[in-house]
Amino acid sequence: MIYHSFFIVLLANVCLCFSQAKNFKQMTGSRIGERQKVSLRIVGYCALALSIWLAFLADGFVGLVYWCGMFTLAAVPIAFALPYFSEFWIERR
Amino acid sequence: MAPGSASTLKQPGFRQVMSVVHTWSTLVPIWVLYFVFITGTIGYFHIEVTSWMEPEIEHVSEPIDEARMLEHAQDYLSENAGDATQWIINFPDERKDTARLSWSRQLSPEETEGLSREERRALQAENRGAVTLNPVTGAIYGDEVRDTGGGSLLYRMHYVLRYMPRALGEYIVIISTFLMFAGLITGIIIHKKIFADFFTFRPGKGQRSWLDTHNVFSVMTLPFQIMITFSGLLFYVATVMPLVLYGPAVTLGFDVQNIITAQSADDFSEKNQELIKIIQEDVFGDTPIEPASGTEAEMLPLTQIYTDYRSRLPDHSIFNLIVQNVNDETSTATVRAHWGINRQDRPIDRYSAITGELLTDSTERQSKSPASDVQGVFLGLHEGRFSPILLRWLYFLTGFAGAVMIASGAILWTSKRRQAHEAEERRFAKKSLGAEAADAPRLGRGVTFVEHMNVATIIGLPIGIAAYFIANRLVAVGIEDRGALEADAMFVVWGLTFVYAALRPRARIWSELLWIACVSFAIIPVVNALTTDRHLGVSLVQADWIMAGFDLTVLAIAALFGVAGRRASLRSQSFDRSQNRTVTDPSLVPAE
């Protein structure tokens, strides 16, 4: 269940990253609409909550310690990959 | 009103003040903090590192029968340490596949009378011993195992440093930790767009890229950083605030002077021992260990106690079994389980080693107090002893991220200062090449010194650590105080990186030291293969994941340094090209 929690926290971070106007523009080249922004945020925060719940179910309070580590492990690569990935994405388009 | 008069000068805002506090509170102890973070992060794997550094102890691939292991242990200890006061049998677990047996004999007041502290310590050391036991075959590893500081020495360095009195090292770490805690809080205050910039990283933009790196690693690891610094301070609560410990002790009637001067709990005065006994019984419901009566009695086989423990608590993983007052009618066997998340609340069960009667039942134990639980959870989180292997890796990576946060902060500071200095230099050069311009380079000496210190600390420390591992394989086995020699090798090599950084051109130091770090880590498995038969080719085949994991990890670290070295080389080449253009472009030469 810890692994499920990791993939969900990864999904949450991707959604929350895309819900930021500048990150969305960086990746797609277009402005984010209000509806898209809200939808991405809702999915992102729900996924975050779900991942915490799953981590807690998996290992109690130790699961929450797992979750903090997994959150970092999911978020840091997104931040560092984003500029390079967006260059690659824009070139392809 | 004249511009610049008192009423028009703007007072610095709250955030600006906090920014200054953030800069200086973290900058002053930055190299100590980096050292503490790197050695502390390795400490999460200190048992595995020690296993790698003792290659004479063979890997055990067969399933371990704990009862059989206890039989081997009791046989050995009865034969070789029958006159000891205490036996400690550390059980194998998922992190180490051997058992550690140690014993000690308590010195009588007659034996220690008139001895100095050093003489007393030396005598105590003579009356102690330890060996490693193969839990399956019962084979004993004694003097043939190389003397090494192992991972424990690195771990210890993160809170007492090295080459200085313990108290001084502790105080330096405490003050640095406190300053870092202040830095974290002020960092949160000054970071205006903490959520908007959450995923922001702009590469190839010099100072801005370093700021982004610093922010990303700080914000994303913030819960860990706050927990680790706050709990680090909690470890030293009695040192920093002695009244917390001694105030209640005085109220309860303790002889505080005796507590301070006692070398160990055994040295407590009669009055203090009596009070501790009362508190143990009345507050914690614990049965205190009686002093040895001097009447010999035959102890039960320890397997009998183990069997009873397992029937009561089948799921608990045992950390160790301690026998007190060996072969005395007051003998006890205490079974201590592994730590949970609350460090103060691990299950401890005590039996009479003569009758097998259960004296202290951990299942009936109640929480000491909410304050103690809070402290226990923080200390438990700091040490991460409860962590399974996956969580331990997460601890390792987050600790490493903390080190990157500190390193990027240090680089950011020098990068800002250098930019300001270069702008000033350009201004001087535009004016003339007169006296003012001649004075200008002096402004940069401090910044240059800090830059050299930065690179020699940030890259030099890992090179020193690689030297520590290589020294473990190259220093002859059997040399006296060999473990200290390994540590000396680490600090000598680290010191040499400072000299190297001071002698090389600024543009090349980073790339060269990064390449040296890459090579240093890459040759560790090679040296291991040349000096032992526990190399990757063997450890992977035998599924010896401790040895293989270490070798693969250092190779991964070497690869990381290689990638960083390649990028730094490209930057230094482009810097060289830009310098050449600057010299040949006549328009850039200032007019006389």
C-alpha cells in the first residue's frame, strides 16, 4: 500500500504543478483556464489526502513518516525535470 | 525636505530584517552544518557501513534460528566470561546477519580505590570484551576482525565532531543547530511565494538557479528539516537547560553533585540509588535490578527465557538480551525489543535468570507522561531506528537533500557577493586605473577565501569520506589504534583539498575537485575487490545485499559526481573562452 501511496503522491504533485499558471504555460505554451486550474487543484489536493490516508493505513504513524519522505521524493524530481522536459516537449511540438 | 534626511530614510521592513537574520544565522555555522548533515545522513546506515568495513565477518545466507544462536552465545560466554557481571547479546536482524556478544565485570570499590580517572578507565577497559558470533555455525570472530571506526565513528562525529573535547564538540553542534533552526523559521518568513514558486527551477541562470535550488530543497524537505533540527536540540535539553534535569532532581532530594560527578549509574551514591529504586518501583512499576548477593547460583538456559518471551510476544523483534549479575542468585535476563517510533517506549521484559519468573512485563507498562512521549517521538524520528529499509533510504535521501540545501545556500551567498564585487570592480575600471582601482582586488579576498572554503568543504568532505573507506582496506590489519588512523586519513585528505582549492584557478576548482570525488568513490569497489574476497562479483551472486548495496551506492555517488564534474567542466571551458575574448577585445580595455 506504501507503493500505491507513492504513485498517488506523485500524481498529486504533477496535478498541483500543472495547476500553476507559469508551469502550465511552460509545458503547453498556452494559458491555463480557470476551470482547468480549479480541476487540477481539486484532483491534486484529493490525491494528496488519499495518499496520506493510504500511508496511514499501511503503517500507522510510521506511514506518515513514509509519506513525508515520499512527498519529497516525488516533488523534487518534478521541479528539476520540468524545465528540461518542457524544452523537449516544445521542440517536439 | 532634503533627500536622505532622517524622515525620508525608509526603515527596513520585517521581511528584510528576517532576511538578514536568515543569511547570517545560517552562514556562520554553514560548514559545521554541512559536516553534521553529511555524517549524520551516513549515520542512517551506520550498521551497514560497519559491516562493509569488517569484511572478515562472513555473510550468513542461511535462515537464523534465534534459540540456537542463544545456545551458542551462552556456551561461549559461560566458557570465556563466566566471571563477568554483565553479558549483552545483540541479536541479528534485517540490517546485520551476525550476533554481537559483549561482557563486562563491575570493579569493586577496593579495586578502584586511589586510581585516577584514566587509570580507572583503563582498568574498566581491561575488564570488558566483545566478539561477533555467526548465529548459524556458532563460529566466533575475535581479534582477526580488523579494528575500525566503522559507520559508528562517522555517526558519532555528527554530534561530537572530532579532535576536540566532547563537551566542546557538543556545544559547537548545539549552537549551530540552534542557528539553523532560527534560519529555518526566518527562511519561511522571507519566502513570499512559498506555494507559487513550489516547483520553480530556472536552470542556467547563475545566481537565480542557485536560489531556486536552495528554495526547492528547503521547501520540499521542510518538515524533515524542522523535525531534525528541533529534535536535535531536544537531545541536548539537559546540556542547554540543566535546570530541566537538575531542578526536579533537587526537589526530589537527589544528591545532584553525585549525579554530575558519577562516571556511570554504578557510581551513584547510596542515597541516589535508593531514590532511583523508589522512583522505578512507584512511578514506573519497574522491578529494579538488585545488586549481586555474592551467592553463586546456576542460571537457566537462556533459550528457556527466550521460549517464554516468544510465547507471550511472538511478533516482537528482539534487539538484545542482557544478563545482569551473571551466575548469582539475583541474576536477571532482560529482553529488549527493537525501538518503535517512540524512543522512550520500547518493550522491555525482565526475567529472573535463575527461576525464569517474569519480573517486569512490558504489556502492563503504561506511558510515562505526555511530555515524555512527545520527546520520545521526536528523538525516535530523529534517529529513525524504527525504520524499515525503504524508510531508511527515504531518510538518507532527505538528509542528503538537506546537505544540498546547505551547500546551495553557501554557494548562493558567495555568488551574490562576487557579483556585487565584480560590479564594483567594473565601476572602478571605468573611472581609471588609479589608486582606487588598485585597491579594488582587496575587496574580493574575503569572498575568494569563502569560495575556496566552500568548494573544499562541499566537495572535499565527500573526498575525505571516500579516503576513510579506502584507508579501511589499505591500512594494515593489526596496527594499534587502526580505527583512529582511518579517521586521520579522512581528515588529512580533506585538509589537502583546502590546499588544492587555494592553489588552483577559481574557474577550475569545482570541476577538478568534482572529478577527483568521482574517481575517489569509483575506486572504492575496485580497492575492495583487490584487497578482499567480498567484491561485487561475489556479493551479488551470494545475495549479500549489505556488501553489494554499499559498493553499488558508492558507484552511484561516483556517477553523480561524474555528471556534476562534466557540467562544471563545460562551464569552466566556456568561462575560459569568455576570458580570452575579454582580453583580445580592445573595446573592453579601460582607457588610460
